[in-house]
Amino acid sequence: MSRALVQYSDSESDDADAKLPSEKALKRKRSASAQASTRLPPLPAAFHDLYSTNARLSTRDDPSLHGGRKRAVPHIQGNWPSHVYLEWLPSQVEFQRLNSLIEHVREAIEGANTRMKRPLSIPEIHPSLLSELGTPIPLHVSLSRTLQIKTDDRYQFLDILNKSLHRAAVRPFDVRFTGLKWVPNYDRNRWFLILGIEKPAQDELNRLLHACNDAAEESGHPPLYVGGKGDGPMEDNDTIDIDIASKRRKSVQNKDTAVEAKSTIDRTQNYHVSIAWNLTEPDPAWITLAQDVDVSKFIKSPQTPFEVVKAKIGNIVHNIELDPRNANLGKRRGLLGLG
């Protein structure tokens, strides 16, 4: 007859069982732990500034590392690719709605194609919602072209931009989306699926663009949305070919009149948020299909207002608060944007 290695009396066994956590207690503990994890505070917005640039995978332009995308502007030592923009970091709910919108476009194209006597080429739609590492990334509204700023001119440009935005005196504001469109970059080697933006109540976008264009021109760089080479969606710093201005802009005889005329131009049709891209031009049928999608069924506007203009110079992001009543307007922030 075999014996247990250690024997316990009945009372000892009962005491030991009483000390063990019950199955219900374990479930409650796991549930409480899960709830606590969902209550963790969100990361500060400026935290994403530290990871706004993808890691460099190669020292040469290799489209195979970037889904077939080609770098239009080669890296030049001493040049800092720079971009001024408004940032939108979609919440989890907004992220899901944008994904649903993109998937709806895919399904609508595939469904329409099956009903055609002669099927068309279907674009391979790449969402712009995740980084190459699979993490959610902020979306943006461009306020400048990609500017090539010299090392010694970085802080001068920031100073000019700060002053120009201060004069614009734009306060935080909300926007609403108007619909979908397919639009190309200048070289027409990439097409973007974009959300159009309705003109805000106080014309904030036009006022900000004029301020940023003034700063760009004063610093010797081309402005955005003036019909010149390089205008178009600004998905990232290496997608748009641009002209690098070599001289300061020339004085205008009737400068006051020119500034006033420029400030009345409405560029609302140009403002957008890119949510996906494609390497080839979509067929006109798919361009029309996208325009017919009722975006309001998926998403109407960002949940949070635009409160900061961001200037990304190289891989460093500088934040400029919009509220003109804030004494910190134009103050450079610390490493995390919290200083």
C-alpha cells in the first residue's frame, strides 16, 4: 500500500484549503487588474513628438523598405527637412471609425468592380493610421511644404514663425470633415485618400496658412498652396519634390496691398487629412466613388480641438500654442514638450 510523502490531518487539510484563494476571488482580482489597466492615463501629446520619425532602415533610398514609396528629395548633409502642421491623434474610437471608412471604400470598389462587364484595376489602399512598427500615429493638416532648412537657419526660422503666428492671434478651434477625395502628389507617383475640411467659423485655417506662408517666404522658402511646384498632400518629409529658395524674397513696391490681397485668398479646398495612400492613379470611376461616400456616417470631426501648431525640423518637433492669451506662446518646450 503506497503512502503519501507528507501526511496531513483532516483539520490541517481544511485549514490549508481555507487559505487558498477561491476561483471567484481570482476572477475578481484579474477583473480589477484589467479595469485598472484601462484606467491608465493617456500619454502626453508631446510624447509622440519623440517618435514622429520612423527609424532609418537603410542609408540609401530603397523603396522595398517603404511599401514601394520613393524618396523625392535626397538627403543632403546640413539640410533639415522641415514641416509646419496641425496634428490630430485619433482616439481608439476614431481610429476604429477611420479603419471602417477605409474598409468601406475597399469593399465599395470591389463590389462595383464585380458588377462591371469589363473589370477595372483595383488600387491597393494602404492606411496611414499605423507606423511601420504597427503603432498608431498622428495624422495632420499641413501648413507648409516640406522645407529644407539649413543648420544655421533653424532657430531664426522658428523665431520668425513664432512672431508670424502671434500676429495671426488664432485661438484653439474645431473642424468638420466634408468628404473623401483621391489626390496625387506633385510627381504623381503616389495618390492619397484624404478627408476634406469645412471652413472653420473664424476662418482659422486660412489665417494660420497665411501666417506660415509669410514665415516661409521671409525665411527664403516657397509658400504652400500657391500653385507652384511641390504643392499637394504632405504625407511625410520625403514624398514631395520641392525647390529650395537660395535668396531672401525680394521687396514688393506696394507691400501692404500685396499682403492684404494675399490674406483674402480662401484655400479651404486645399486643407485635408490624409488617411490612406496608393502608388498608382485610381481609375476615374474609383475617384468618383470615393467622392460619393457619406463620410458623416463614419466620422464627422476630431473629438479634440486644434490647440498647437507643430514645427518639425529634422526629427525634432517644436510646439507653438495657439491661444494668444497664453504667455508661453512661442516659448520653446523641453525635450518632452512639458518644460
